[in-house]
Amino acid sequence: MTCAFCSKEITETKIHIRDECPACGRDLHICLNCEFYDVNAYRQCRETIREPVQNKDKANYCDFFRASKSGSIQAGSENETMKKLSDLFK
């Protein structure tokens, strides 16, 4: 996975609640670094979570957390999706 903030490659296979990025010092056990994070999903998660996580960029105790294998989902990907959608309806 890569850090959602600085894009540094993280080689750890298991991310714990207190783990931080060695490059920028930000939390790693966050929604933005999770395989199930999806800006278009209900509560921005593809898992059926009971309580919504308010701060997606802060460490949380979500039991569903799984480090993203394909890298982090950047905010720019949402803009790219919206551009493709608007191009579709031109």
C-alpha cells in the first residue's frame, strides 16, 4: 500500500492502530488506506459498518480495515470520475 498523504510505499503487511507512516508521520490505520474505502459507497465504505467513521484521515478501530493493495484512493480520483461522467452527458 501507499500512504494516502505522502504516497510513500509501505511494506508492512499488517497495519496496527498506532502505526504511522515512516516518511510523514501520519496515521496508517485510516479509511483512506483501506481496501474497502470507496467515495461512492454508502458511508464511503464497501463493508456494512454500523457506525460511520467521521474522520477518514485519522486512526480508527474499524474491524474491517484491510490495507489497500492497489494504493490509496486519492481525492483526485473522485474529480476524474466526475469529469468522465460529465463527458458522458455532453
